Amino acid sequence: MNYLLRHLQVFFYTLGQLVRTPFASLMTISVIGITLALPATLYLLVDNIQRVTAGWDGEAQISLFLKKNVAASGARFLQQRLQRMPEVKHVEWIPPEKGLAELRKVSGFSGALKVLDENPLPGVLVVVPKKSYATPDGLKPLLQRLGKFSEVDLAKIDLEWVQRLQAMLQIVRRGVLVLAGLLALAVVLIIGNTIRLAILNRRDEIEITKLIGATNAFVRRPFLYSGFLQGLLGAVMAWLLVTGILVLLDGPIQELTSLYGSRFRVQGLNLATSGLLLLGGGVLGWLGSRLSVGRHLRNIEPQ
Amino acid sequence: MIQFDTVFKRYPGGYDALKNISFHVADEEMVFLTGHSGAGKSTLLKLLTLIERPTRGQLIVNNKNLIRLPGWRVPYLRREIGVVFQDHRLLNDRTVFDNVALPLVVTGLHRRDIGRRVRAALDKVGLLSKENLMPIVLSGGEQQRVGIARAVVNKPNLLLADEPTGNLDEALSDEIIDLFHEFNQHGVTVLVATHDLRHIQRLRKRVLQLQNGELIFDSGVRS
Ligand SMILES: Nc1ncnc2c1ncn2[C@@H]1O[C@H](COP(=O)(O)OP(=O)(O)OP(=O)(O)O)[C@@H](O)[C@H]1O
Ligand SMILES: [Mg+2]
């Protein structure tokens, strides 16, 4: 109990010391905040993109752009033939007029389309393969077979780019992880250096307290708390920065996604990731001061 | 209380600051340690709190064999010994009260006991009214008394002082030495390093004299 009380005392004493030098403290905390905010923001970015695209993953489909000279009846006939193929689950026919109408709905294009006297769009057959064929390996031969029909101008897997994006995101994710590791090291070094300066500044005080019987643990404690607190407050700063960035981006992203007819909300830091950020900041701060204290406090002995 | 037995101290540079020192100080004794500048007085006091380690010989303080005392036990040794320095060594960014409280804070004493004991110590050195001041605004004599209050707040049974009157005029010096004398009469063993022979004449206590690191004179107990 007494032990706990003593730790609490040191905690508040250290907090008081940080408050007493507000400018220096704010500088350190801001640097740590920005350092931690960078990987946190990138993480959220990747996470959100992955969340958005995760739903599209299985819905691979093949679009067959028909030649201009294929009439609607020819297209209908081809649709029925394709429908009977064992790989195919479903085929949809999008006549040129319907394609045009859909394009018109997207604001900004209607003006441009008015200029054209002829519909430039081809008819399209959208082929949705059965689930068992909707793999990269299964899709390739199907794509080739479909492309060989004489009516077909071009066969294209629609969601190829989603898969590419997914693969890219995996790489980016790993990059973010490496970056986060490097920046965590930076935080350790920043705090280590701050604590080193604090130790040198209070050299006399340390000598005197050792002279009158302070243990190393006693001398160490305020510095460890100081490192922990600065890391923690830096993490709080990072949290505020990330949340601020998201608030700023939320409006534009809402607008953008509503254009594509989806109601997508950017997901910020949740309870778990916030907790991880704060804990990470505190632990890194503690680690930084621990390393610094281990190196520099040993050398200070009363003369 | 203190037992030196053929103690040598050689500094890293190779200088022999203490050579073959042997003497014994009994409980509740008061001893002046004297000698020319560079004779080794400060070095001898530093051995007692293990600020410096003896190079050779036996050294026993308060029934502890300092030769074998491991590093982690040193803080606990220092808590049993009150030390007063010539340059006070006060923390200038803390109040008089906080300075005197430091040895108690270090031992983890409870807050309400700290207040009581700090005021008792300040009362003994006559500075009770200045507890909220910063040390810098005090006179040299007052700062030295703060140092003494800090040294005795733990109620140590051994008090060491290295030139405690170095910068003070005669009247103030006498006051400080009288203060040590008073603690001695309450049963505290006192060892004062000084080259001010006046006190030695005045109080007629035991004198140890060092010269070039050797103990050349021991008056023995005189009163
Ligand atoms: N850390 C050290 N390294 C090397 N030599 C030292 C060290 N400390 C003291 N000495 C030498 O040891 C000798 C004794 O020094 P000490 O400080 O014990 O003398 P003193 O009797 O206290 O002198 P003064 O009256 O001037 O304070 C001196 O010659 C000094 O130069
Ligand atoms: Mg000296």
C-alpha cells in the first residue's frame, strides 16, 4: 500500500515536472505524436481500403463486349448458349441503350454524351461464373473460350484490378509494418535522448540524493515515469492527430463514395487499436528511458 | 563505532592519499580530524560513506565491514550516517523543508511523519521559521545549518562533517561547532574534519592529525 502510494507520488511529481517546462514537454510530445501518427494513419488507410474491397473479392465476372454489327437478337441467342455452359451461373444482357442510360446517370457525363449523335457503346454480356470456377486458375480458360466466340470483340475479367489491389495492399501492409517498426525505434531514441538530457541536467541532484542514501531504483524511478508519461502523452497526441485527419477526410470521402452509390463510412481507431496505440506509446517511452537510464545513471556517483 | 586497521587509499592516478591508517573511535565520542591541505582528510571521510573504496586494510563502521559491503548495500549504509559538506550540497530548486525532508523521502517514510521530523530537525538548528524559503536566499551560516538539519533528520548515530565552517566567520563557526557538540552530548558520535585549530583548543576534544596521508598524531580522548 505504502509502495503503491510512493509510486503514485513519483507519478504526480513527474507529471508536475513536465507541466513546469511546458514548452520543452510539448515539443517532445509533439514529435512523438507525429512519429506515431504516421504509421497509425497509414494503417487505417490500408485497413479501410481492404475493408471496402473485401466484399468484391468473390464476385469475379467476365464482361463480353460484342462487336458493333451484332444485333440484339444475336446477342440474346448467344446469351442463351452461354447460359447452358457448365461453368456459367448467370448471364446478363446489357444492350447499348441501357449502358448509355446508366452512363448518363453518372453526373458530369450527360453533357459530353449529348454531343454524340450515335451511341458509341457496344452491347455487353456479363457472365458470372459458378463459384467453383471463380478462381484465377478456373477463370483463365473460361475467358479464352468466351473470347473465341465470333460475336465477341473483347472478353475481360472485370475485377482483375481488385485482386491486384488486394495483392498490392498486402505489400503495402507489410511496408506499413516495417515503417511502424522503424518509427517505434525512433520514438525509443527520441525519449532516450530526452531522458539523457534530463539526467545530465539534474546531475547534482542525483549525486546529492545518492549521497544521502538513495538507492538506484529510487533515482531511476522519476526518469522511468517521465519516459513512460511522455510516450503515453505522445500517443494521445497521435490519437488526436489521426482522429483529426479522419474528421477532415470524412466529408470528401462520403461525397466520393456516394457518387458510386455506396454508403461507405471511414472507420477510425476503435477501442482495441486506440488501446494498442496508447499502450505502445507508453511502453516505447518506458523502454527509451530504461535504456538511457541504464547507460547514463550508472556513471553518476557522488565525488 | 569507527575502526580503521592499516587502511590504504590509492587514487586511480597512482597517488597514495592515505597510508597505513589505524585508529578507533568509540561510540559517543567527538573527534577532530586535522592536517594541512591535501593531507587526506576528505579522503578519509569519503571512505566512511564509501564514496571512495579503501584500497587495502580493514574498515568497520557501525559494525559493518565496509570492505565486503556490496554496492547495493551502500545506500543503506549512508542512511545510518549523517554527512555535512563544506559547500552544503543543497538542492537549490527546493525549499528548505524539502531539502531537509530528502533523506526521509529516500527511505520511503510516511508523509505525516516526515513533516514532524523535518520540523524537529529545523527547530534544533534554529531555522523553523525559514522552512518555506529557498536555500539561495539564506546566509552561508544558515545554509550550513540546513545541511546539518538534513544530516540529523534521520537520527543517525554517526555524524561526519568535512570543513563545515570553511566559509564562515568566527562567531558563525563557533555556532556550528557548538551545534555538533550539542548533538554529541545527546549521544551522537561526531567526526569533524577542520584545519581551524581554534575549535580544537576551545572544546578540548580528541584530535587526529594527518600529514601527507599518514596519521602522525592522536591525542587520545581528552575530556
Ligand atoms: N579523485 C581523486 N583522484 C586523484 N587524486 C585525488 C582525488 N581526490 C583527492 N586526491 C588527492 O589526494 C590528496 C588528498 O586529498 P584530500 O581531498 O583528501 O585532502 P584534504 O586533506 O581534504 O585537503 P583540503 O584541506 O584541501 O580539503 C590530494 O593530494 C589530492 O590531490
Ligand atoms: Mg578536503
